[in-house]
Amino acid sequence: MDIHQIQYLITIVDNGFNLTKSAHILNVSQPALSKFIGELEDTEQIQVFIRNKGRITGLTPVGEDLIKHGRQVAREYDDMMVSLRDHATVKRGTVRIGIAPVIISTVFNRAIPKFIQDNPDIDLKIVEKGAYELQKMLLLQEIDLAVLVSPATFPSIKEHIIYRNNVAVWFNRNHRFHKMDGAIPLKEIGKERIVTLDDSFMVTFQTKNRFAQQNIQPNIFFQTTSWDLVLNMCQEMNVVGIIAAPIGNNYAGTNIEHRDFDPVFPWNISLCTLGDIYHNTWVQYTQKWICDYFKSINSTDQTL
């Protein structure tokens, strides 16, 4: 009996002895699966399954023992294959990671040079795209990791938050918000002419959702892919901008300020992977390095 036969038997048991469903999962026809069971029992001279009126309804004692040991063999086989793949990895590994341009310049501007210096044997391939495009690429396994504004919109994407901050409303010092104390209420922001990033950015999607949930019709009169254009317009015009607070650290303008939303609008960055897909050693290492890096950064910030 080989590993594939064992896996066939385990699949049948795990699917409640439903041969139609099991055949679909195994990508074989139901007659072929029934023939496999009959030939196996004849060859090994054992009865694996209990039958009632021609239908499989359970396991015989011999079958229960076979499945018990078969599961152990299947686990050991999987472990062996993982180990083989890891050892087969060449010394120089390649990791494909997708990061939105705004996140690169704001959150990863020091992390990427540090990673390259620490890990010269890993070829880091950076893909700069918007959040929706990166999620699609992750689902299609065109990239290994993605750095996204949380939450992701596909349930099969697993997230680990590595950075926390807030989205802010930006304006110049002649704007009426300058004279207001504290955070700016969402309903007040909705009364203003708004400039923000285009719809390929997760922040814009989340912003529009927040207004919709409060039945507010915002006047979003201009959208762009350029965060610095958003801030330039806020500085020169009587408008408000909506972008993440940390982005302003890269801006040289002086006649501009920002406040939090009321209620608070979080801007959390997640390192994302696709479900339970197996990743080679280099990808696993890169994932851990990034998580550890931001954990250390966050710990340092809290002690300052």
C-alpha cells in the first residue's frame, strides 16, 4: 500500500464515507474510487469498510486500525516533503513582497534597507501596487507576502498587524478646523470639500464606508494617487485632505496641520499571507524578520 492509497482512504473517512464528495476532492470519478476500494480489499485480503445495502457506512475494526496508523504515516510523509523542500532551497533565496507605495515611504523606509543589509543572501523583490491589486496577486500566489492596510477584504488572507496609527484630516491654518479643539467630528468633515487618494487605496475605501455608515454624503471633489499633492492642495486651498497621519512626516510644507477623526479612524498595517499555503524557508524567515523588526520598533517607541 502506497501513500496515495492511504490518502484516498483518509479522504473517504474524513468526508463521512460519501464517495461522490470524496471523488470530487480527489479529482477522480466515483466508479474509479469504488473500484480502488474493491481492488485494495481483494489484494490485501481485508475488509476496510462496513457496507449496508451496497453503501459504505463505517469502518471495520481492521479499517479503524488502518486509518489510525495511516494518519500517522501521512503526517510523517508531509513532514518529510516539507524537509526535502527546505533542504532543496538554493543558498540565495528570492522573496516576493507587495507593498503599497505610501506604506513603503512611510512605514518601510528604514525597514527595507535594514533587511537588505542584514540578509545579503535573500533577493528581495518589491512589488509596488495598490491594496486591491496586491490582494489579487497574493490570492494568485504571484507574490509571497503583502503589506496592506487592515483589514484585508478576502477572508482567505491571514493578517498580522505590525504597525498601528490613525488616519487624519489635514487642513491649513486659515481653515475653520484650526480654531476647533481636539479631534474633528466626522459630520463636520463631511461638510467640507475633500481631497483624498484615489479608489485604489484602502484608506479611501474605508473613508467612504465611514461616511456611508453615518448617512453622510461627502463632497469628495478631487482624488489622486499622489499623497504630496493632497497635502499641497490642503496648504494652498480651503479644503481638507484625508490621509494617514504618518504620511505628513515626509512633507515639507509649514502652513498645514492635522487632527484625528472623531471617532478615531485607525490606520493599521498588516503583514499578510495566503491561508495555509506552504512557504519555503526564506519566505518564513522574511515574515518573522519583519514581524520582529516592527515589534522592536514599537517597544522602543513605547519607552521613549
